[in-house]
Amino acid sequence: MDWNALRNKRTSVLGVSSLPKLQQQQAHIRFPQGGNYTLANDLFYAQTAPVESRASHYLSQHPLFCADWISGPAGELVALSSFREGFQNRIQVVSGQSRRGSGGIGEEDAGEASGRGLGVSAAGTPLFADGKHLPSNSSTISANDSFEFACAAETLVDYPVTSLQWEPRGHERLAASLEVLRLYQYSPEYGELVQTHLLANNSTAGGGSGSNSTDINTFPPVTAFDWNKSDPSLIITLSVDTTCTVWDLSRLHLLGKNDTAQVRTQLIAHDLEVFDVKFLHHSTNVFASVSNDGSMRVFDLRSLEHLTIIYEPSLATTDASLSPGLAGTHYNPQALLRLLALNEDQHHLATVGVNLNQVLIIDLRMPGVPVATIDGLFDGQSAAAINLIKWHPTKNLLATGGDDCQALVWDCSEQSPRPDRAIDTPVLAYSEDLEVNSVCWRRDSSWMGVVSGKGFQALHAG
């Protein structure tokens, strides 16, 4: 792909980079009806329709940061959280109803487009793949359909949420990390989010809503958490005080309160603040974490006396190398911010560092050096940082979002043990006007959601 041909990434509300042969395919491209689309520079599609009229789009009254999407008996449920300074933040549950496509491209045309490397989102957004398209699945929601989203429940919280996740095997429990970890029960009948657990990341309290607000404000904030997919009774939380805490939701607190959980174990995981943690695929004992110290470490709950450092920066971190951050804090230029465990095996992890536009793929069997690197530099054309990463639930596809206002999907299926292997061409690209704050996948589906500004956009990526 000729990256010099890429458009200015802030020139349109929606736009997608194309294949070099797109100009020869224009006669085969049909546009969905109901949207106002223009062809810009003979290379890129830009949607000029206002945000309020987009299909499969939800517009909040507040800036959004986190998102998670499930599909269950209650329908399509998207959890969203706001990010505002002060003590006026919200967690919302947005309900989605699917709508069958009534016009636009037909299934035959969509298949023809996919064969040429072109996908079309339910929002009417052309999604171009670099010579290939994402495999389809058995989802009953097709590329010609769309969603209608509406707020179904909302609750107020003081601080911005750092991470948001539905229960892996359930459809009505939601966890959110902020000053503490809060668990909610969603009631579709009454449209309510009811808090059931309040877990503070300290070693003595054991968590629970019985802790008073003064104690809560003195606890170290929870930076992230992970809900174990194999055993949903296990949740692991992280804190700025360098600790990891593993909670057992099936064990009540010693005081017998039914809205509390018991601490299974707590350990000091890193030398500096811990930023992200993930259980390995199909494991209830092994988890990995990344930190401000720039290292990635693996722990086993069955043997906490030992840990494995599978990646660390080549240069040691010193006090002089720490750069000033917000609120008087300091961050390491080599810090690792995000961590993901592949949903297909227990060997591969993905991580991204602070202010970097590269994603490192680490193989636990070959620690020390990444087996592959996702290069968002675009041959020097982009210096925007990658803010987030998200694996597809069932495929070896990685979604990224960043300061360049784009959500990109990368195909990592052709993994090899070559340390110099670089993945520099995404298979899908989607653009917004503002920075992309979050991406999420609909479970077991080829649909994905993108959070930018105050909006959540659902896209069909199959």
C-alpha cells in the first residue's frame, strides 16, 4: 500500500483508506441509501451526514471513554462510561435493537465487494481491506442491517471509569474500576443498575459496601482489572500502589455480608504503578501485568514466590528518566500501558507503551524480544500514539485506536518466531473527527464498536 496516498486523517467524520485498485472498481461499488456520501480525492469515502443521523450510532450528552458490548437474552447491551473532571461521571447501559436493511447494497453486491477486498458497515461506511476481507461468521446480524441504540439504565459515579467489563459468561453483571472496583446488577425489567459489590484494593478491609466513604477515598485508586473468563468468580484488580489483588466473588466476607467478596491473595507486582493485567487464555491461575517500570511480568497463583519477567526495556529506569505527568505524578517513557492476552492460545500477549504507535506481540515461550510488531508509523507518515488495543473474541485480529482519530484492525494470524517481523498494513480502517478512546467487539461476532468524543458507533467488520 502506498501510504503517501493516505488522506489527512482529520478531514472527514468518516473515511477509510482504500486499495490501490479502488479506482478500477468504482463501477462495482453501490452505496447504502439514506446517507449522504461523497467520493473525496478519488480515493477515500467521506460521510457528510450529521452525527445525529448516522445509522447504528449512539450520541451521549457526555464525553465517553470506556465501552463493552454483549448480546444476550436482554438484547444488545453496550456499557459506556463518561470521562469528565470533577465528581459528575456516569455509567450507562445502552440497549440496541437490530433493524433489517431495507435498501442499499444487496447481499449479492456485498459478497461481490467482499471478494474484491471491500466490506460495508451497517452504518453505510465503506470498509476497505488490503487485498482481503475479514471472515464472516454465523451471526444473524448481517452487514446490511443496523442497530437502534437507546439508553436503558444509568448510574452516577464520582470519578472517571478506567475500565469497564460485562461478566464473561453472564449478561447482567457489570464491573467498573475507578477509586474502587464496583460491581453492578443490570435489571432490564426496571431499567436499573444496582451496585452489588464495592471492592477496595487494600489488604485489610476485604472490600464491600460496608466501608465508609472516608476509607474509600484513602485507598489507592484501581487502575485496571480483569474478569476471569474460565471462572467468573475470580477478578483481579490493579492499583497505583504497585499491588495486584485477586478477589473471589464466591466467598463471602468474614463479616457475612452478602454484597462483599474475599481477597484470595494480594502481591506487590512491580516496582512502580501497575497499569494493566490479564489472565491467560483458559487459565484461572496464570496472569500477566504491565507497569510504569516498563516490564511485563507473569505470575502463577499456585507459586507466588516466583515470577517471570518476559519483557523489559533495554535501558534501566532511573529517577532522572521519569518525566513529569499530570497531578505531580511521573511516568517512565518506556512504560507499558495496555496489555491483552490472545483469545486463541496461552502463549501470545500484546502490549503498547506510553505515547507509542507500535504494538508489541510477545510469545511467552521466547521471552525478551517481541515476535512481531504492529507498526502504526505508516512508513513515517503518522506519529500519533496508539491509545488502546482489543483482540477479536474468536479470531487473531487486533483492533487499535489512537490520537490519529482512526480505529484500525490488524491481521496477526500469520505469526512467526522472527523478532524483526513487522505488521505495517491494517486490513480495515475507520476514521472519526476526534481521537478514538475505546474499541470493543460484540462477543462471537464480526461487529465492533468505536468510542470517539460523545459517540458510540457500531460497525460491521465482516
